[in-house]
Amino acid sequence: MAELSIGSSAPDFDLPRDSGGRVKLTDFRGKALVLFFYPKDDTSGCTTESIAFTALADEFEKAGAAVIGMSPDSAACHDRFIKKHKLGVTLAADEEKTTLEAYGVWKQKSMYGRTYMGVERTTFLIRPDGTIATIWQKVKVAGHAETVLTAVKNLAS
């Protein structure tokens, strides 16, 4: 699979989401989409990132963008995560990891000398026409949601 780059078409997806139902890329045609990939529900960095996107949800909406988080956790796990932290963003469940692989974020990682497969924290800003406007790789959580919001606002201007 070729590495995605700015200007590439965003890979389509149709996945289970929190609170039942499904979420598809095509649901957002005509609207900007912030798609943030994170490793695991209810871990410190992922919780901080999800809370930051939730805190700015109204600002993203005003700027014309939807926000979706995605991890390999189940939709039921997402429901617990949202309830526990009062999150206000849609969470997609990619237990099969097909979308994670299509976006190139399912990678070999290492910690304490042990290698394993996991999600590399990455965010994509997708234009209303379905092409990729910006990619943030190996995201550092602090200030990230604000950086993405600025990019969304610049996209609209």
C-alpha cells in the first residue's frame, strides 16, 4: 500500500461506531473531516487527546468540520470511554484494522525492547472533496487539537 500524502484521496471506510450505527467517510462529503487515530480507549494520552477534541467540538462545528476518533477498540468499549469521560466526538471501531492499515497507522512499535503492532497516533484533515489536506504523524497530544482547529479554519478561508 502506497503511503498516503497530501492531495491523496482519503481511503473510504464504513465502520461500527459508538452508540450503535455505523460511520462512513461518504457521510462527510461536502464537509471537512478531522480523523484522529489513537492507540487505545481510556489510556492517559488517548483520554487527554479525546477530551481536547471534545472541548473544541463546537469550534470545529463552526469551522465546518466533523471530528472522528478511531482505534481498534470495540464500539462497546468506545461507549464506556465516552460515558466515563463525557466525550463529545464520534468514535469509530476498527477491530479488523482494515482502515488503520489503509491509512498507514497500524505499525510495528517497540517499548522496553519488545516489538508489537499498534496504532501510531496520527491525525488526517480531509477536505470536503475527500482529499487529504494535512497529515500529522507521531502526534504529541499537548496542543494538538488546537493546531488541528487552526488548520481547519485556514482550510475554510
